[in-house]
Amino acid sequence: MLTAPDQLREQLRHHNRAQLIRTCQQLRPDTTNTADPAQAVKVALRSLAHRIGTLDQEATALHTQINALTETTAPTTSALFALGPDTVSALLIAIGDNPDRLRSEAAFARLCGVAPIPASSGKTTRHRLHRGGDRTANRALHLAIIVRLRYHPGARAYAARRRPVHARNHPLPKTLPRPRSLHRPPRRLHQNHTSRV
């Protein structure tokens, strides 16, 4: 687009993503005159637009399949706020690889790398998160926490209670990945897992 002729750039300038893809798919370049920069750009844009459209359709179909699988495998977990099919599937994969380690909420927190460990120094008493565990599951929990902090009234009320007054840099998200803050999803995940074994 940056090197396209001014007339073509102006034609595509004010389109959103969907409109831009649809318009580029409908371009009709003169394939017998690809030495012309305008026609060469049209060929490239139409090819990219068709590829993006195909990948979007494939991604939509796969997302639908993953959603159906997670709702069938872990219906109670999928019903939790901020736990979409991608997040639930990441947690299910972590549990499926380590079913014998899921004995309690603490074990689940350790598995996902959100277990607190002492990190005190001198007169300061504090904890930090364990750096081990399944990083994909850790990322899934982190994303769920961020969404809950933004949109879930219960999580927002919890944040308001926990965050000290005037403490802008308080590491509040680190306190939320604990399973209890997600209304016990590990217990539900464990129930889903054991019910299918």
C-alpha cells in the first residue's frame, strides 16, 4: 500500500479491514501488463486479500470446533466469566499433561506458575509468584485476570478492596491468578477431568 500509485491508495484509504479485504478481492488487474506498477500492485493486493480471506475462514472454523470441544469437555469451566475457548483449552492441555499433579488449588497454582513464594528482605515481608510451571497456562490465567479486572463487577470490587490507597504500582494482578479469585476453576477443571477418566 505504501508504494501503490496515488489513485489506488486514495481508492482504498478510508476502508476498514473487512472492506479493504473485500475491495482488494474484487480488484481486476490487467495480468498482461504487470510491468505497469499499478497493475502489479493490484495483482499483489488481490492475492493477499484472497489469502487473508481463506485464513479467516479457516480460523473461524477452527475456533468453532475448539469452542464445541471445550464446552463438551469442561462445561462448568467454560461457563466462567473471562474463560473463553482459547483459555479453557490451554488449561485443559496443562491438566491433561499433568493429571496426577492436580491434587488441590495449591497444586494447580504451582502447575500454572502462580503459586506465591516468600521473597522477604530485612523488615519487608512480601511474596512473589513462582516462575516455574506451564507458561501457556500461566498466560491464559493472566489474560483471564486482565479481562475480569476490566469487566467483571466481582473482580473489580475485589481489586478495590485489595489495592492500597494511592498505591499506583501495587502488583494487584499477581494476587488475582490464585484459583480462589477465579471462583474455584481448578476444582471445576478437576471435576471435568475426573468425570471423563
